Amino acid sequence: MPTPTDSTAAATSAEPDTTPSENPVIEFVDVEKRFGDNVVLKDLNFSVARGERVTLIGPSGSGKTTILRLVMTLEELTGGYIYIDGEALSHEDRDGRRVEVSKKAQKQLRTRIGMVFQQFNLFPNMTVLENITEAPIHVLGRSKKDAVAKAHSLLEQVGLPDKANAHPTSLSGGQQQRVAIARALAMDPEILLLDEVTSALDPEVVDDVLAILRQVAETTNVTMLIVTHEMAFAKDVSHKVMMFDGGHVVEEGHPDKIFSDPDEERTQKFLSAVLGNN
Ligand SMILES: Nc1ncnc2c1ncn2[C@@H]1O[C@H](COP(=O)(O)OP(=O)(O)OP(=O)(O)O)[C@@H](O)[C@H]1O
Ligand SMILES: [Mg+2]
């Protein structure tokens, strides 16, 4: 099985090189995702370095959410390979054959990845505290005491120290999203996936949620894959912006370049439409 350190296998193999490069924490190699006959992603190759924050932009239906859901193993990969820290996430190349990795290995890798969704997706039948401690206790095997202590500290961090015993339904959208962020951070993820986390929020609370995420970006080394329409936020926090269309990377680069002087007309048109200055 080719691994990041197993360069000989790749060098001597006549098969296409499916070996991840040296250090990326996320690597897509010839990724294909189809829903029935609808090929949403095809031959998609990109990598994200440790601690890198990458924003995906592009029109509706271009495949942004699908990319995050594949990393979170919420969608089945129909072709190619995704590597997390050099380990195959769902499929691996074994002597030229593409085979599924064990569910156990997949589950193990998934514990290192957190995701925050547009619609919060909190467990409605659990309190805020239970939402945040559930996975650390039952997936990571942390003690209840430690998990609860960390949950309180995270609730402090997201500005909700007095909501531990509240139920999600009694919280505003902005508060629910802050709990969802705390829940993701409670797992100490190496990778944080953010899918339009402010799109369902009232405009006046968007900045509060973005401020929390900026702080996470500034104070941790967590690798982030971000889908957002908040271009000012994307510009501030991202090291790299990737513009997608039709499941392909149209162009990628530093946010200063992509947002102010993109090379591709498709990117210019998209940004004009989003920023409303066409
Ligand atoms: N569960 C599904 N079943 C069938 N088709 C799907 C499914 N999920 C996504 N698709 C299709 O995949 C394509 C990409 O969808 P995706 O949600 O990734 O786009 P997106 O870039 O996130 O769009 P948006 O900006 O609207 O959120 C679309 O054509 C969509 O219809
Ligand atoms: Mg989407």
C-alpha cells in the first residue's frame, strides 16, 4: 500500500501515482463524486497544508458542500482517493486496486475532523452541555469530568457561559451556531470544516459568530476548509482561496489576488455578482 513514506512503491509502479505528497493534512487525488449519473466532481486534485485555512468559493451547485461532506465521510467517494495526514480516508490503493479502508480506520480518522453546518444540526433532545460532551465522552473516551470542564470553558469562549443546561430549541440561531462551534472544538479537531455557517443567521449576529471563528483561526493551528459568502471574512482569515465551477478549480491563490485581481473571467463574474458591484 503506498503511504507518504513509501516513495519506492510509487516510483516503481506503472499505475497512476496515487501517493499523497509529503505533508498535506488533506489531499484529494483524482477525486470523483457522482450522484447517479450526475458527475459533480471529476479528477479533482488539491491539497491543504497543516494549519492552512482555505476558502472555497463558487456558484451554487459547484460542489463546495460535497467536498466538505466527502472529507467528513458523510458522502461516499465514488472515485479517487482522499488522504488525511497521509492516511487513506475511505479508499486506498492496494497493489493497483482501489479498495475500501476498514470502517474502524475510517471512524478513527473522522474523530480528527470537525464540521459546522449552515443549519447547526444540534441534537434537539440533548442540553447544550450534552451536545458538547457527547462525542468527547463516547467517541474519544474522555472522562465525564474532563469533558464537562472543557465544555464549560468552550461555552465561555463562545460567549454562552450560562446556557449549559438550555435546550437548543430555546436558543436563537446565533446561539445555536455558537454551541455548534463549541461542539466541534470540543473534539480538538485537526481539521475544521465550515459550510456557510452564517448563512442562516440574522444579519446582526453574523459578526459575532465570525468573530469567534476569527479568534479560533488566530489562536489555534487548526486546518480550516471554509465555504462562505462572507468575502471580507474569507479575505481576512484565509491563506488561500479556491474558485470552483462545475466541480473544477477555476483558479486559486492568495485572497488579495483572487478578490482584487482574479485572472479568470469566471471568477470576476462570480465575485461581481456576490459583491454586488457589477
Ligand atoms: N444528496 C444528493 N443527491 C443528489 N445530488 C446531490 C446531492 N447532494 C448534492 N447533489 C448535487 O451535487 C451538486 C453539487 O452540490 P453542492 O451542494 O456540493 O453544491 P454547492 O457548491 O455547495 O452549492 P450551494 O452554494 O448552493 O450550497 C449539485 O448539482 C447538487 O444537485
Ligand atoms: Mg453548499
